[in-house]
Amino acid sequence: MAKKLNFIKYEEEENLTVTETNRILKYELRFISAHHADYEHATAVYITLYGAGNKAIGYITFFEDWVDSEENQIFSNGTAKFSFPISKYPYVLDMLRNESPVYLENEPKEKIVRLVTRKEAVGEGE
């Protein structure tokens, strides 16, 4: 039986500890198109997330939906490396472009990484 993970953090939950939260201030995009011996053609998108002091706080990789994703990594300095299927790229980019503030949260114990906003007013005109 697969372990059920709770990916959503609710304020009422006491058993879910987020050990690192950083506000995302900037981001950088890279599109990669490559021919590889194992694949006919592979595309990847990379987003580097930057926090205070222009420090890299996260690395997101978007793989083709048919490529196995990498396991999330959270390094000792709190920097997170995580991935999504490329079909989720428009949603993540939309969040980075149109929401403010956006935070990167991580739980090293469970290797869970989240992109989150805080309470926002309805109808901000986005």
C-alpha cells in the first residue's frame, strides 16, 4: 500500500512542519531542446528561483510528461531541487508572473516542496 502524503498545508494542522520558507523575489528561465540516445527528442525547462540577497533558493525542472521525474532534493542550506511534468509549466509560470508574494516552502523529512501564496483578496483583477 502506497504511503499517503499530505501535500497541502492547512493552518489547523499541527503535525505538518515546514522547516524552510523563503519569499521568491526573482526567477530565471531556461529552455533546453536536446536529442539524446535514449529518447527521440527531449525538451526540458529549468526555472531558478532567487530569494533575498539574490541567493538561489530553488531549482525547478520540467520534464516531458513521459520522462521519469527526479526525486525532490532539499540541501542542508535549505535550497530545494524539484520537478514537475512539463504540462504543469504554464501553471507554475503563471503563478510566478501574476501572484505576489510567492513563497517556496519545504519539508526536508518528507522531501515535499511547495510553491505557495498567502491569504489574498478575492478579485484582485489578475
